[in-house]
Amino acid sequence: MAAIDRSPSLEILVRGPEGFSLWNGPPFSNGEPGIKIEKVPCSNVNFSEDGSKLMVLKPDSVISINDCSSYKEIRSFQIPNLSAATLSPRGTFLQTFQKASTPQEKNVILWNTETGDPVYHQFQKNVTKATWPSIRFSSDEVVACRLATNEIQFFDAHDFSKGVVHRIRVPGLAAIELSKTPGSHVAAFVPESKGVPGSIQIFYCGKDSESQPIARRSFFRCSTVQLNWNRGSTGLLAVVQSDVDKTNQSYYGESKLNYLTTDGTYEGVVSLLMPAKATVFDKKCNPLLELGTGPYNTIRWNPKGKCFGNLPGDMAFWDYKEKKQLGTTKAEWSVTSEWSPDGRYFMTATTAPRLQVDNVIKIFHHNGSLYFKKMFDKLYQVDWKPESPERFAEIVDLIKSIDSLKVEKKNSQGQGSKSSQASTKTTTANPPAQKPAAYRPPHAKNSAAIQAELFGEAPKEAMSKNALRNKKKREKQRRKGY
């Protein structure tokens, strides 16, 4: 008797000018997705982190909270002058920000989505990437904290009426990041000021803990930082950036990747330069897999933990355990990209307002082969419905031989037999003699190759006759002093 697959079905949220729709995820019947929910007018829509709730921002500042098991509305909120809204990881709380007319007006409100009652109020001057959401939750909603002036404030996540239950004092504090699973630690960033170096510090979240960092790293030349915790809350990645690179190695400023552990036993630093170099490290910063340099700008880990893809338009899919490339493909002008919760599909999208034309959704198999493509006149948002990867079975197909997944290069004469391929290689290895190329100064010899490497293009083999003739004329004029 065949085993019953109890894995949840995949779902895709798609939002355009007329509102959002919900698709049944792959595999599709007849090559097209089924429509689970037709277009619902809205200005924004988001799932909670665990996929249990759906928040829909409707016209006239109405926020609708829906249960994702049936997609029925369980609560709605009328919030005038609404500027921002977000759900807690499990959808228990809705956090809203309203434009305040006076400092006495408490414009950040935390609502209980089941009862509709406000459970906490506070004043906040504005919303920035570092200060929103104002109250941060761990993934299990056991720990809650907020960034305040020179301190981190912690709350009882089950009873906000207690107010602030304990504080961690951090002078000059500019940004924080609470670990997710579990919410045992919090990272704090203090920027450089008046000759004092900036720093990243890790604190334990326990109420009885001392306000001393368990790990710390200091540095100069830092204006912004990106903090990212691993699953398990044992390590922190911090991308430290400055607007100016005093070494003149990069026009875009200086960037360094820092790694710290919560036990304070290890830390490491990697300088980030152009052209980008992709490397997979272990938890002790030892390189495991070198992917070389190229126009890389994104790496997405498969939730099943075996393969990943990078996305500069040209995509490469790797099995990092076997240290082999599964396949390559293209997804030009992609704005968003993400693996499906089951790890079998990779979805990219070109969306507005970043790009106003050629809006498209593409879905690829885990080896890089194209599965589905759909064009749109205007597309604003595309998301997988979140699901726990543990609810899905392992991808048996990934164990197959790498040779069966490799994407072959196009050959106008076909693959041919082994003897013909061998003769072709021999011919290529001994090409006929060519006329000597025009002289190029040493500094210009690698310019075409560098440009091709940066922009993902193939370097041009040779200049045209007219270009060579014009170049000689310019060089002759410079020698004559014109």
C-alpha cells in the first residue's frame, strides 16, 4: 500500500493593481495554477511568519486579519492615519503606527488579534528600518523587546500590562536584532562617535543576567550595519558598511562581514570587495566551497539545507554537500527570489515599482530547469505562504547523479558521437594561425574581461576594423600633441 503524503500544499500570494489573489502552488495541473482566492482589493498584504494569519490592508485604513486555515476574516481594525502595520510571528498581535500630532499621543499600538483589544501603547516619532517594528518578538513569541534611548527594554510577552520588566543599558545604542529560534540573545549596534570605535555586542535576554555583553567586536569606519541571526541563536552575522573606503579599493564604500558566536569562543572578519566572491564557510569560518568571483548579488539557501542558488540574472544552483553544481539558468531583472517551503521550487519575480515593464513570475525546479512562467502588465508582490520545512519530506531527487542534472551548453552541430567530440576538441586545441592583433597598452589588456566579469557578459573577442582604425588615429593625434 502506498504511503500517504501528509505534506501541506504550497500556496502563492500574488498582488497587483487590482488587489491580491491566492494561487494553489506547484505542481500545477495542466501547467497552470489554480486560483484559491480571486482578486481582493488592498494596498498591502502579508502573512505572519508561521503562515497562520494573513494581514490585508484594505481601503479607508481598514486592516483585516484572516485565519489561513479557512481564509475567513477573524478581526478587522479601523486605524485612521495609518502609516505602518505588521503581525507578530505567530499572528497573536498586530502592531500599528499612526502619524502623531503631538508627542503626548501614543501612536504605536499593539493589538490582540483574537479579542481586538489594545494591550500596549507608546509614542514613537517616526518609522525607520532600524526602529520598525517597534516591539520585536522571538519566533515563538516568548520574548519581546524594543529599542529605546541608550537601552533595550524587555516585556512579558504574555502580559504587556506589566510594562517594562527589565532593561539592558547600552549607551549610544542605534539598532538591535533579537534572535528568533530561540529568543535567547539580542544583538546591539553602537556606531562610531567622536573618535570612539563602533561596536556590535551580544547580550543574554534573561531577566537575571548582568548587563554585560557575552561577545563584542569593535571597529572604525562604520555608519550602518545589517544583523542576521542563525537558526538556533548560536551565531550572528553582521555586515558593517561605511560610505567611504579610505583604501580606495571600492567606489561604493567599505564593507566587512563579521561573525560572532554567543559563547564568545569564535569571531571572524571577511572584507567584501568587487567583483563579488562567493564562498561557503563552516561555523568556524573555514571555507568549505569556493564558487569563484562573478556578478553575484544574492544567495538563497534551500530550506531543506542541501542546495542553494545565487541570483545576478544568471543563476547557478549548487549542492553544497557534494560540492557540485546542479544547473544554471537565467532570470533577468529579478527583484525578489525565494525557495518554496518544501525546497523543491525556486521562484523569482520582476515587480513594480522597481521595474515598470516586463513584470513576470518564474518558477524553477531545484536543479534550475524552468517549470512555470507568467507575464503581467503590473505586478507588485509575490510570496510563498510560509510553512515549516519540517512538515515536508526530503527531496529524493537531489540524490541523483549530478551528470543527469547538468545544463549543457548549446552546440549548433549537436552533441554528436564521442569520436566527433574528441576531434572537435583536437581542432579547438590547435586553431589555425591568425593575423597579429593590434597593439593594446598593458592597462587596457584586461579591461574587456573585467567588464564582462562584473556585468555577466561575454568578453568581445576583437575590435572591428573601423574601431581599430579610429583608435590608431586617436593614438597618432595624441603622439603629435593635438
